[in-house]
Amino acid sequence: MTVHTGPRPTGTPTWVDLMVPDLGAATTFYGAVLGWEFPPAGARALPGGLTYLSATRDGHVVAGIGAVAAGIGADDTPQEGPAPAWATYLATDDVEATTAAAVAAGATVLVPPDSVGSTGSFAWLLDPTGAVFCLWQAGEHTGAGLTDEPGSMAWNELLTNDVEAAKGFYATVFGWTYDDISEPDFSYATFAVGGQLAGGLGALDSMRAAGDQPRWLVYFKVADADDAAASAAANGGTVVADPWDSEYGRLAVLGGPAGETFAIIADAALDDATLEDGVVGTT
């Protein structure tokens, strides 16, 4: 078990959250599939009377899920917002400075730096390869309190159509260093922050059923990948890619009730020992 009690180093994945139109469907789904609980004390009001919930596992916060309202256009017709997707937040100790550095390196600001009271500050950006990533400057909330245990975040990876451009961008902004573990049929590297393994970066077409949109993908640890996939299908979600075996454990890609995708992994802790010679997201 890895319990986190303080801020992570700048550039390290620290939090994930999801905005959905039906909060009830999402909490039911993730409660069934990942064993999450949503204690009332972890609820926070959003503008417009909406709600943001902190999911917990074994008493530790592991992710956030919020409600998003449908937009209304100038002619009073409904407008669809961005498709629901899990967002990965990279830690920073200065969200304003990191946002400025990202823009200078080619990023586009989607949501400018803002604070959530004493909880912390955030920003949403689009990297030069077209993938959305977020920043989190910790206040009272320092990120996921539990990782590498069933029901918690186990791995984060960027999937992109331009691996080399992505490597250059994130190295410039966050100082990432890479261990390239590519093979003839895929391009992938793990990245480290301050010498500590922190995540992965690979070619979009190396991930099963990843689609064609550059994005960050979160992996959640589960006790049994087949059981989790069956639970997803039975609780309003989908199995995007059936469970398959890898040297790191048994993997699957699932879809939530709002169409968001995420990966699961069973029987492997994604740490330095298990990632010395390979990559998780590939076929």
C-alpha cells in the first residue's frame, strides 16, 4: 500500500477526476466496479448548484467526480460540452509559473489558473500534440491519498500521435527524463521526475481500443480484472477491450456510463521493479 500525505514533486501525476452529466449513474457505477465510497463530508458545491464528490477507498481519497450542466446557446438551444473524460492532474508548486512555461513551450490554456479556496489551485491546458492535461497546486488537498491498491490509481500514461514532440514538451516544462523501451511494433517510454518513476508516454496506436484522440489514460488497480469488466458491463458501462494478460498483470479497458474510458490492472503493482524492462499499455 502506498499512502500519500503531502504534495508530490512538480510534474508527477497527483490526482484524477471526471465531470459527468449524471452524477448518480457515475457514483453507482464506480462504487460497483472499483468499490468507491462517496462520504458526504467529501462533497463540495460547484457554481450553478452542482456538486463535486471525493471518492474514497479504505478511508483515503482516490479520485473526484463532479456534475456538469448542459450548456445553453445564444438561441436558447442546448449545447453539448466536451465529452466526459478522466482528467490527469500533474503536480506543481506554482500553477501560474507552470502555466506560463507550458504556454511558452507550445501549450494552449483551456481553463486559466484559478483557486478552489484553501483546497488548492488548478489549470487545464492542451499540450502541443492535442492532449488535455491539468495542473494542481496543493493546498489542503494534496492529491490522491492512496495508490497502487485495489480501487486506487496505479498508473498514468500519455497516448499521442507525436511521441517525440510530447517528450520535448514535458521535458521542457517539467524536467521529465525518459527511459525509452520501444520495440519495432510500438513506441513507448517511461518518464521519471527527480529520478523517480512517475508514468508513461507512448504512441496512441499502441494501446488497445484507444481511439484516435491524443489523451491521458488512467489505470486503476483492481483485485480481479475479469470481475471488474463483468461488473462494468452489468452496471451501465462497457468493456472497450476485453481483459488480456501481460507481464505486469491482467489488463482491460473499460467505459463508464457517460462514455469515459479508463484502464484497469490486476495482480501487479506498477513500480520500479515491475517496469524495468517493459510497458503496460501495449499489445
